[in-house]
Amino acid sequence: MNAVQALPASLSLAVPADVPDASGHRSIAGGALVVVILLFLVVAAIGFLASRWRTSPEERGLHSLDEWGLGGRGFGSWVTWFLLGGDLYTAYTFVAVPAAMWATGAVSGFFAVPYTIVLYPIVFILMSRLWSVSRSHGYVTPADFVGGRYGGKVLSTAIAVTGIVATMPYIALQLVGMRAVLTVLGLGSGSNSFVNDLPLIIAFVVLAAYTYTGGLRAPALIAVVKDLLIYLAIVVAVIYLPSKFGGWGSIFDAADTKLSTTNPATHKPAGAIIPGMTSFNAYWTLALGSAMALFMYPHSITGVLATKSRNTIRRNAVVLPLYSLMLGFLALLGYVAIKAGTAPVDTNGKINAQLVVPQLFLDNFPSWFAGVALAAIAIGALVPAAIMSIAASNLFTRNIYRDLIKPDVTPRTEAKISKLVSLLVKVGALVFVLGMDQSSAINLQLLGGIWILQTFPAIVAGLYTRWFNKWALLVGWAAGMIYGTAAAYNVVNPATGNHFGGSIAAIPWTHTTVYIGVTAFVLNAVVAALGTLVLRAFKVRDTADSTRSTDYEVDEDDVRVQPVPEELRAELS
Amino acid sequence: MPQPVPSPDAPRAGVRPDTPVRGPARPAPYVAAGVLIAIGIVLPLVVPIYARHEPELGGMPFFYWYQLLWVFIDAGLLYVAYVLMRKEDRRRRDVVRSQAAGHAAKHAAPGTDDAGDTGAVDGGAL
């Protein structure tokens, strides 16, 4: 989930002067740490056993992308619910959304709720058709589909590269989320920076190992544990904490007081608990644009294509909103932390809003229960990081290696390459987070949301029509990418003077401020449509299409959809 | 692994005509589902409706509880849309599959498998 838009503003919030114990040094929270380690070991064991789940002995080793990268394309409604829940509602979301609420209030934080509400009608409409055509043709990635639909390699490569580039910082942010938990647990206060980072490195190396052996089955199983823990933590917190701090009424009063206080650096209030008129357009475009972008991300599409029937994703669109309810209450914990006086002091002594929810749990619950909640967040980083790395490496294997380098690659080799690339992707994310300022990861993720939305016209229009000319789509994509990147660069944070200060900007030549991704998307779609009309006027032929109209309607019972394991067995024997 | 591996778009068992997998649609269920889905996308985004404090619910401003309420409304709308579309989808698939099963039964030895469910479409087409 792409909750990061608003975060740079909150990170740069001026440090209030009245923070207690601003030394930054933390002692290790022993009880909670023990629980976190135990749960991490349980999850690691599940991860390593996952390669044996629903595989017959001859399929062990997962020698194709269908098996390794899509879990055998056989996940039913329950597994998919957990998998997508764990995939979309990431650790970073759990950390960043309440952090944004705590720091700047409703516009930058609570938009995540309408975002994850309108998300599901969109998923309901689009994803069945993508499932059917992908199952008919053996597509593993969105770029596979674009390549099949429009022919040629340029557009599909553009889609694949966009997907990889947008996903990489997203993986890095999962590490940022996990680091927030480790910091609060007291790991990271030592003098040796390697020792401070060691827990994060160990967690990621273990993750990389079981993703390598188990493929998508590993995060699917782990997601069950993670989701149950997170529901437990939030249900208990939402029932217990408001009563402890005087009820929702006084919590909202405290939030209102804090957020409407004028910030000395900007001479404006930090935020508001109810958006003002000037923020309405930002609020709804952030929600809609993020919802349109989310299922263009390769890791979301991986979750969809792993389902076993055309209707699995539709049934899930009906029940997945339960996670949005949980996210809404989690967001409100940002306000609870205001009332509770939670002090999210980082190891360098500065305020880091991202620590607010982990700190809230540690301050107000017995250490073992705080451990459960913190473990839920940390494990919540592992699930999406695994799926994202699988999705990114599938894109590389299918749409870079196979399409551009070695067209006759066998499924067995494809799986081998994807497994190796998934390791590289994770190492890259780790190096990025350890070696660079975490705000670069956040900036890149902000851009990633804008970028991935630029694949929407080619993918979604392609699900319904071959009307668009592929070169026009490519030019539209480029226009959206350039405008979106430039507009995001030009957002300067008023408090720090840094670029990439947020994802809201005025529509050019107007004073209406909206989500940059949506403006870029409209530009993209208009350019693609006009370009198509112009090319048609010049009678440029563009008819290549290896899909047929009924491919978009087939279900799991239609025989033209070959059962995957049989294909695989034939290939292996 | 001796044989060359087909790319995803290699011909699937030769070039086959595009045979329908569903019968003709009746518009009513799709229109109804479409309206429900449109409501589920548009109404949660009309901010002026809910950007206010009153009425509160248990101390929570309207802005917050109203949006959380939409979680349930959208789930309900999608459930109804799902039921409507599944019913029509099944009817449309049955049209094609029962035709194909009847067709296959005339030409092939009957009773070899429980036709009408799996494999009936292409069986008829071939």
C-alpha cells in the first residue's frame, strides 16, 4: 500500500521542544524482544516448510515460474485473502499511516481509508479479465500481457522497467518499517553501526533464503500468521486504549489541539483533523489515484494471478475491505498517541514520527503483548518484501531476459533466474537502506506511486480494447513519467527546503491542488488518445494482437486453459 | 527437458477459431451491478458530504465514522454485484456448454465423461 505520499512532510516536522528524555539512547526491551524473536523463528520455520506445501514430490524444487512465482496458480479464496491482505497492507503502511496522522492529521493520513475502500470496486471490475487472459496465455507479469496484447517489445519493456523501478524502493521501505520496530525494541542504540544493523540483516537474509526455496508459497503461509497477529493487536488496542485515555471524544480533542497549533517554522498549523475546503481535491485525488495505482504494482498482480479461478479475486474484493477497517483504526492510533503523549524519539535524539505506533504499544501494554504487536509489524514487512521481490524478478526474467536476451529460455531456467534475481533484489534493497538516508527511499517510493500509475492506460485499456496505438501509448507513458517526476521534484518542503516534499501540486495553470499522479495520468491518457487519432489519420497500421476477445472471459473450467501442473510435468519429463 | 518450450503465445494446439465461451448477455444484471459499483467508487470520494464534525458517534467526528462505515457499504454493494453477475455468468456459460455437450453427444460416443462441465466447449469446437 502506498501510504507514503504524505510522509516527507511529517518527517521534517519541527521537533517540539517539550519532548521528554530526548537523549535518544534506549535500553533493550527484553520481554518484548524475546516474543518478537520467538515469533520470527516460528515464521522462518513456516517459510522453509512452504516449499513442501501443496506440491507433489516430483514438483519439489519449483522448477517453473508458475510454481515458484505464482504458487502453482492454485490459491483459493482463503489463502488469497490472507496473501493479498499481507501483500497490500504492508509494515510500512502500519508505521507510516499513523505517523502521518500523528504529525499532520487527516489529509495526509486518513485518505488511506477511502483509498482502500474505492480500491475494491476497481479490482472487482478489472482483475477478472486480467486473470482470464493471463491464464489463457500463461502470462506471469503485467508486461507479459502488454506484450501479448500490443505485440513488439518496446511497450512491454517500458511497462516492465516501470514495474521494477517502482517496486524496488517499496521493498526498501519494508526495511524502513522493520527498522522502526527494531529501534523501539532498543536494538540500534549501540556504538557499533554494524552490530546495530545486524538484526535487520539477519532477518532479510533468512527472508531471502526461504523466498528462494519456497517462492510465493512462503509469503502466502506467513501472511496467515502475520494477519492473525495484526488483527489481534489492533482489536485489543482499539478496545483498550480509548478507554484508558478517556474515550474517543477526548482523543480527538487532543489531536485537534496539537494539530491546529501553529508550527514556528512554517507559521501554519501542522494540520487538521477535518480537511478544509482547499484540501478536498487533494484528499479525493490521493485516494482515487492511489487506488488506481495499487493493482498496477507487479506484486498486487502476482497475488491476483496466483488465484485458481476467475471469481476468486471478485469474492476477495467483497471481503478484503475488512483490512481497510483495520487500517482505519490503526490510523486513529496516531491520534491516540497524541493523547497518550507518546514520544517517538529516534536513536539520534530527534523526533521520528514513524516510531509512534511501535512506541505506543511498548508504553501501554505488558511487554509480551507489545512483543506480539511489534512482531506483527515486523513480520508484516517480510510478507510484502517477499512478494515484491518475486514480482520484480519475474518481470526481469520474463520481460528483460526472455524478451530481450534469450527468447528460447526454458521454464526451468526461467525459475532458476528468477530465484537468483530475487536474492539480488533483496540485497539491493538492504544496501540501499543501510547505505543511504532513508528519506531517499521514501522519495523514490513517492515517485514509484506516480510512475506505476502511468502503466494504467496501457494495461487497463488493453483489457477492454485494442483501439489505442501502441506507440501512442508509449508516448503517453513517457509524458506522464516526465511530468510526474518533474512535478514531484518541484514540490519543496517549506520547513526544510528539500525537493520531493510531497505528492500534491497544483494542476498546471490553475490553483487546484491535486495528487500529482492523477494529473500525470490524465496527461498520459489524453496524449495516448490524441496520438492514436493522429496515427490513424495517417493510416499507420497497428494491429498485432495475440489475444482473442474470448480469452478475457474464460474461466477455470474452460479446456483451453491448460492446467498448469500437467504442462509442467510434461516439460520436466 | 528436451523439447523446445513454447512461448506463452505459441499456438495452442494449432490455430483454433475463436469460439465463444459464453452465450449472449442480458444487459439488466450488468447494468445493475455497474450502478452499484459506480456508487461504491464515487460516493466515498465526495469529500464535501463528510468533511465535518457533526454528528459525532461515541466521540468520533462524522468525518471518521462515516468513512469507516463505507467499508461495510462497499462490501455490501460488491456482494450484491457479485451475486448478480455470477448468476448471469453461469447462465451464459451453461448456454454454450449445453450446446457443446449436445453437439458432442451426437458425434461422439456418449457417456464417456460427464460432459457439460469441463472440456465441453473445445470438445464441441473440435
